[in-house]
Amino acid sequence: MTAPALESFVESPLLRMTADTPTDYWNDSCAVADLEYAVARGASGATSNPSIVLDVLRGEKAHWIPRIRQLALENPVWTETDVTWALIEEMAVRGASILEPVFRRERGHKGRLSVQTNPQNYPNAERMLEQGIRFAGLAPNVQVKFPATRAGIQAIELATAAGVNINATVCFTVAQAIAVAEAVERGLDALADRGGDVAAMAPVCTIMVGRLDDWLRNLVERDDIAVHPDALNWAGIAAFKRAYRIFRERRYRTRLLVAAYRHRLHWTEFVGGDVVLTIPHAWQVRFNGSGLSPAARIDEPVDPGTIKELLTRIPDFGRAFEPDGLAIHEFDSYGATVKTLRGFIKSYHDLVGAIRDVVLPDPEIKPG
């Protein structure tokens, strides 16, 4: 037996965290085995994106390769793009079914699976909204991911007003998180005005803390900036904690979510908050085997000296940390946004390419 199989659920730090604190966690994948592992240890949601779907396709070939071939055979006029989105939707519904007992138990406030709109549509609110409404109809417990871009903020407001539970992604800064929360507030008010059930809504805003750290590391190397190496591990944490304080002060109805894990602090520093942690399977196994007791640290401030050094030496940290650090028209050009959008779009193209290899295999490559 492997170590994770021997692990006692009672001793799982993540399970204790969900039982003893307001902090929830999601499985950062819709892979069946990973999702079942997570739900058994207290997870109350899951998420997906093009990269995740491609990983699941590769990890669950025995199920998905025959299904892709069947879809292509049954729909001879479909393009490889059509097959790709059919796969994404089926994968989402399959994952959502695993979370359905949680969804019922929590009366719709938890137990959702997030599905990402086409990353290529980040500048087009109308296209994102159309796809988001379609996704919301796939299953009662589907949540829809929109990027915190200029057009994405508009789509988030309109989708919320239409009763779609949103998950803002491609978000790294306090300013983006505030813009998301304000858009959701307007959307919820519009939903209430037309008699919608606002109580059934569970919007979340992701802050990709590790990707902010990554971007600042890139700048340190690119611009030859001398900064204490430990400071870079605290950048995303500092931004998230500041956003969390603001959200509580302003009583936003959007819940913050931590994503993009790089080290242990991206778990321990957020415990105790009324937040969600979306954790990849490998990190869950690592945390559950750590022997740590998750103590509430969300209100513990980041060292002021660390924040001062980051603000002084890396201007882009100030743009991420200050509530007015970015205007909405600057969201799309912020470095972490650009790098992440490029990565998501590339992953989407890679996914379409993987589908192509199934429905239209290269004749020069020997089968099997």
C-alpha cells in the first residue's frame, strides 16, 4: 500500500481544517480518482481549465479516447473544436456528479465544479456570457469561470444578474478582486430586482497567489533586481490577505479563493479565513502527510519589512498590493495576466491538438 492509502482520514490535516475552521478546500482538477480522494477528506468543490482537462485526458485515456472517437463518429460534421468542447462539457458533468452529494447536503452553497470559458474570448464579454450561460445549464452544481479582464468584469456582472454562479480567474491583484466583487454586487442586485434567488448564489473570486509570485520572480531576473529571496514567497500572500481584509470590511458577497500553489505557506497562511483553497492533488497528499495541525493564521499580518522591501524594489508588487494599483483598463496588460492568458490559450490549443490526434491521427505514426 502507498502512504496516501495508509493515511487515516481522522488524521488528515485538510479534513480537520474543514471541520474546525471556516476554511474550505476544492480539488484543483476534475480527475475522478483525485476528486474522490479529495471529497473523502473534506473537499467541497473542484475546478478545471484547459490544462487540467488535457491532464485528465492523458490520465484517463481508457475512458476518454474511445469516447472522443465515438463523438466524432456520431457527429461527422463536427470540427475538432466541436469535439473538444463536447469533451470539456462531459468531463465537467462527470466531475459535478461526484460533488452532487455535497451540493445536496450543503443546500447548494457548496459542492460545485467550476468550468472555464474559452480563454481566447477574454476580450469579448458577449462570447464569454453566451458560453457561461450554456455551462450553467449543464448541471445544477456547475460554476462558471470568467477571467478578471476588462471584458471579463462586464461578463461577470451580466452572468451574475442572469443567475450564473461565477468564479473569477486570471486574477492576481487586489484591484482585480475588488472589481470582481463590485461587479458581483451589481449583478446580485439586478438579480434580486427581477425576483431571482440571491440566497442560492455562491460567487467566488480566485487570486492566483503563486502566479503573482512567479511574475515577480521573472521581473527580478529580467531587471536584475536585488531582493531578499524569502520576500518573493510572501507577495501573493500579502496581496490575498489585504484583499481579504477589504472584502470583510465592505461585506462583499463574493468569497475569495486561493489558487496556484508553490509552497506550504500557500496553505498555512490562509487557514481560519472564510475562504476556499483550491489545491492540486499532489499538494493535498503532501499536506495530509505533513503531520501539521492547521492553526488559524489568516489574520496574522505579513512582516511589514517584507512588504516595504517588495514595494520599494518591485513596482509591479505595488500594482498588485494597492487597492487602486490598477485601473480596469490595465487588467489585460498586467504581466501576470498576460503570461497566464498566454498559457491558458496555449493549453487550449494543445488540447485541441490532442483531440486532433485522436480523430485525425497522423498516418506516419504507427498505431498503438
